[in-house]
Amino acid sequence: MSAIGKGGPGAWRVRAARTARLASALACVGAFAGIWAGPAFAQSQAGASAPASKAENTTNAPDTQRKNWYNDPFFALSNAIGACPLPLGPLMTKAEADDDAHYRVERGTTCWLAHKCSKPNSYLYDADIAAAIRQQLQGDALFAGTSIWITVQRRFVYAEGCVGPGFDSAALERRLSAIPDVEQVFVRVSSHPQGPLPYKTLSTAP
């Protein structure tokens, strides 16, 4: 026997009405839940994604800015060749500077511990060495037709840049070595600015 037969038409209509009301109520609850859950879900997603986005930006934007973090003397002794690439000199990223900090202390005190320096750190000589180089060699005829930069680090002097054919590199090394307190001199110059260079530049930095 059918369901209508068991309860009659009246009972069937009652059950149908109840079912309709229940469906309507569930629909209202679902709609309300959706209205409330939508912004909450979006907010939770935004909150969860913010740190990830920040971390991603940090990862994808490494600190590549190069600066002279330790103020090592770095200056042009001559600038006659405009196409000469600027040496990297003492320019470093922050990460490189942080990594170098311990070694600078260790290397700087070595000569004092060996009783070869009167100052407690060999880097303390650099400013005076640079001043003497400027005073004795700036404008000297030896540098005519050249573009040479000087870097002084830990009593080491680096002469880097571009020169004309026949430039006397040995004479430059002797002149720099004669400066008081200079321990070593490195002359790295080229007469072909467009070719491979014997010194690092920003474009060849590690």
C-alpha cells in the first residue's frame, strides 16, 4: 500500500509541509553561515598569507647594495681615461661586510701581536697612508693619460685602473712602496679598458 494510503491525503500534506519548512529553515541557516564565514575565511587567508608574502619578498630581494662599510680609503689618483671601468675597491654588500668583520679584527691585530706595528690595529694606518699618497703623487707626471684608483686596506695599497701603452707599472709600485708604513703594493692596470681587466669591477663582483 502507498504512503498516501497509509496516512491518507491529509497526513501526506502535513508531512510535505513539514519537509518544506525544514528545507526552508536549512536554506536560511546555510545562507547566514555563508554570509558570516565568507569574510572570516578571507580574513584568515589574508592573515595566513601576509607572513608568507613578507618572507617571499625578503627571499626574492636580497641585500645587494654595495657600500664602503668600513670607510677604507678609496679615491681616484687620476681620471684621464673616461671609459675606464671603476674598480670594485672596498665596496661590499652588507652580508659580505658582516662576514668580513671577524677577519678584519684578526688580520688587523696580527702585526701588533707580532710587534711589527706600534698601533693596535694595522687598519689604523690606512688614513695616513692615503693622505701621504695624495700629497706626494696627486698630479704627478707619471699619471698623465691614466685613470687610476687607490684602495688602502691594512697597510696594503692597491692601484687599479687604466693606463696608456708603455706605462711604467714598476715605477708606480716603487713610488707607492716608498710611502711610510706601506707594507705591500699591488698594481693592477690595463691599457685595454674594453678587454679583460686585471681587477674586479661592480659587474665582475662575486
